Amino acid sequence: MWPNKLITCNLCTLKSCVCLYNESDPLLSYSGKADGAQGGGGGSVDTISHSLTVVQRLEALLVQGNGSDVSLRVETPNADEVKVIQVHSLVLTLSTLVLKESSDCAVVFDKFISRYLYCGELSLRLDQATALHKLSTKYQVTGLQQGITQYMTQNLARDSPSGHVAGWYEYALQAGDLTLRDSCLQYMAWNLSSVLQSGEWLTVSSQLLMSLLQRSDLILQSEMELFAALEAWIIENEPDGLTAENALRAVRYAMMPPRELFRLQTQSSVLARYQESVRDLLYMSYQFHSASPLSMAKFFDVNCSLFMPRNYLSPVWGSPWVINNPTRDDRSTSFQTQLGPSGHDSSKRVTWNALFSPRWLPLTMRSMYTETGAMQPTRVEGGRPRIIITPATSSADFAGVNFQKTVLVMAQQQGKTVVRHVYNFHQSTEENGDFLAEADLYRRTSEYLIDSSLYLHIIVKPLYQTLIATKN
């Protein structure tokens, strides 16, 4: 047995390191060679190598997981297998990991690490949201990922130099974030006029363009506004012929007055180029304007999208309604709309009466407040808001027309008035069952109120009913 003695260990950087050398340990080796340095007593300094021992002991730590303070999860794409490796942060610090990130992610990576992972919070700008969402998704930081999604959905209305909603939609589509994707698409559909006027409209993808054009719930001033924006997009992007034709065929030309159709055919360079692709739609639109809806319904399917209005904000199709102190009592208003989009009905007007009640008792709840033989109440404390819209008079012209009412509920977000909710019904919002069900109309700072008032916009959409076809 060799006696224990104080030696210098070439594996350590600390000068005071003490290693116990034992000849019985087969993993320890003695070189027996001098390293050329002279000790104070004139003797040589020997070298002992036991790196193999250290390596094997580190390997044992890895296998057994003793003293581990870091867990690495290794997941295989498209497989359920997950391998968990227990490692040690001290060992990891001895190696340098190279993380390859895109330029936008690299800019905010220190914010991702130092501010969120170490401090649990971070500040960000609109133009940093996508990059931080990418990082949180890539490294599976679920809390931050959900927080960024919530931040983005709450800031869709915020002004930015070049716009951001369409870009966020494209990213959400690629990242598979369905919540963000649907929020962006709904915001654009319900606030399309502001999107069309933004700097990013001309950069939207053809896929997003078609997704919007095919919707009947678009909220905008008129179909002419939509065509003008589409024309600008085609001129800017120069898409292939099929894409341009499909987009132009999604326009509802029958919703444009004949004089506007004539102007488009004589002045629009895009329509002149692709007129053959939409000739049948233009022809049917002229027929629609020249004949009565009843006559059209005998020969054509007037339920197709060409003859279906979108949610137009033009005064021809509805009216805004601002209700001050909406919890106080019942309110009423009257407004007029054109009987239908057909030129045959352009001179005919329908007067509508609208009644708003802040505490209407739904039919399904009335039995709770009714005693045997007592009259059923219609308004009680705790009732829900309700709107009833009915025509002031009846007319034979209503034959073949089904009037759908749409109520837009506006809100103030990021200093901008936006559409918060859309409700569709035939006569009463009670048909929905959830009209302003979660709205706090009593609190002056309610997110449903603007300056303590309820801002609504009522739209009446004439939908034509197809009759039995009599074509030969």
C-alpha cells in the first residue's frame, strides 16, 4: 500500500486541490516521468493521470441521474416517444451550444431569455410579437406562448405604420395557432374598410384574399369599395390569370347599381382585361336590375352569393343607433332602407321600427316569474337586453323577400372604434339567445360602452327566395 501524499492534479484549475492517490485503484496510473519542472527541494514533479476515472464517474452520474438539476426532454416528431435525460447544469456550462435563429428572433432572444425566463416578464412592441411567439413555440414555453397570443388578439386594432393584422394571420396559419388565426380573420372581416385602407392590404396573400372575398359577413361601405381594393391588389401583385379570375368572380356585381356597373366596364383596366371571365356574372347582374325579383326567381337561383348582400354600412341598408344610458328604460327609433338591391326596387323604401329594452325577460325564463292565472311579465329586473325590429307597414312588394336583420355592437379598442359583436336575426335578438348576455351595461367604463353609451349599427339585408323554376 502506497502512503497517501499531496500531489498536484492536472485536471483541476484550483492550486489547492488535494487528490488521494491509491495504488490499488486500477484506474489510476503513474507516469513516472518528470515534467521538467524542479521542485523546491531539487526533486522532480511527477504526473498522475486519472482522467479515465473522472470520465467513468461522470458517465455514471449521467446514467444514474445522481445530483441532476436539469431535465432534457427529447421528443421525436410525429411519434409519441419521449426520452427524458437527467443532466447537470455545471457540465452543460463547459460546452457552448450554437442556436440558429432567424434575424427577427435573434434581435429579441436576449429579451426572451433574460427578461422572461429569468424575470418572468417582458415588455414588447407590435413588431416583436411574432418573433417572441416563434421562440416560445420552438422552446415550448407555454405560458409565454399563450401570453403573446392574448397580447396579439387584444392589439389587432392598434395603429401601426404598415399594418400588422394580415401579417399576424399569415404567421398564425403557418404556426398552427388556431386561436390567433381565427381572431385575425374575424377582425379583418368585421372591420374590412379599415383593413382595405391600411398599408398591408396590397401585401396580403391570395389565400387570405379569397378567404375574405367568399364571406357574406364582411362589414364595409359597399361592394364598390371592395372591388376598388381588389383592383388595386391585382395591379400591384400581378397574379396569375386563374387567381385573378377567381378573385373577380367572387365580387357580387349584382349588389352594384347599374350606373356603377357601366362605369366599371368602361373605366376599369382590370375588368377590361378579364371581362370574358366575368361576362356571365355581369349579364345576370343587369338582368337582376331590370326585372322584378319574382320574375328573376322563376328562372334563376337567386339564393346564390351573387344576389346576397354583405353587411353594407351605406345608409341605403341601415342606420347607426347610439343609446345613451342604455340601462335606464326602453328606447325606440325609426329608419328607412331600400326594399332590395335590385334596380327594380331602387325607388321603394321600407320604414323600420326598432325597440330596445335593457331588461327583457326571455320566453324560457318567464315561467319562473309567473303564478297560476297571472299575466306573464315582459320586463323585470335581471332581464336581458333585447332589440325588436319590425316594418312599419306591410306591402305586396315583400313577397319573395326575407329580411334578415343584423345588429353590430361597436367598441373602443386602442383608441379606435371597431365592431365587437355581430348578431343576426329575423325579427328579435331573442332568436339568438346570447344578445349582450355578458355585457356589463351598468359600469361606465364597460368595454361594451363608448363614452357611457351603447353604439349600435342596424343593417337590413333583403334575401330573395327562389320560386319553382319554369325554365323550358
